[in-house]
Amino acid sequence: MPEKQTIERARRDKREGKSASTQAGEFVREEIEHVREGKHGARSTKQAIAIGLSKARRAGVKLQPPEDAPADVRRKARQDLEAGEHPHKPSAKRSRATKRALEGEGQRAASKKALSSQAKKAAAKRTAGERSAAAKKAARTKGPAKRSAAAKKAARTRKREG
């Protein structure tokens, strides 16, 4: 079960008009923290991210299944979306089994190095146009106060480097 704070942060993101992937990011962050704290491990960074996305869908985030993923991954994502529409308490026996399996895995999947290389690999798969569109949407949904702060920071950076 996700923590209450995580669900609240995701709801706030939704109210602010942010994308489903941004809302789901809160759950991924929580999962990475769990691995770092030693609550459980993960075999890879991708697995930790997948667990977070699954939790997000089950918590009601309308995150569509990835189009370019294998059929079994898409099926699991659809199942999670349906589970999010009719939430119920997870099976205690299954939760215990999953936790026990993950406890045997290591914590390296949540290291800065592992997360950095995962982010670089994911970014490399996106086209320049996709990255540009994402940046434009981020600027639109930032809000006036944060946009102003970002502009000031950019000006400071230009001044320092120029």
C-alpha cells in the first residue's frame, strides 16, 4: 500500500493539471526510497520503477500502458488500471510473499549511479521533438511563481557562465 503522503502528492499534481506520468512519479520516488531505506531490494532500477508505476495505477492514476512494451507488460498495466477503478485491500498472503522475494534483492538499483544511467538510457530513446514537447508542457504547467523562480535561476546561471 502506498503511503498517504504519496497519494496526497499525486492528487495535488493532478489538481495542478500535471500529466499522469508526473503523478506516477510520486509513487516511483516512494519505491526508490523504500529500496534505499532497506525496506526491500530490487533486482534492477527498471524493476523498482515498474513496482512504483504498478502502485500508481492501482491507486487510481490514469497512466496508460506503454505502446512499445511487450504484450505481457501491457496486460499487467491494464490489470493494474482496472484494479485502480475498483480498489480493494490487497491479499495479505500475496503481499507477504512479494515482500519476502524482494527482501533478498540488493539496494544498488536505487543508487545515484544506477538511476542516472537508467535516466540517460530512457532519454536516449526519445527524439529531440519529444524532449522539446515535454519541456514546453513542463513550462506551461509550472505555474507563475515557479516559472518566475526558474527564470531567475536561469539568469543567474547565464551570468555565472557568461
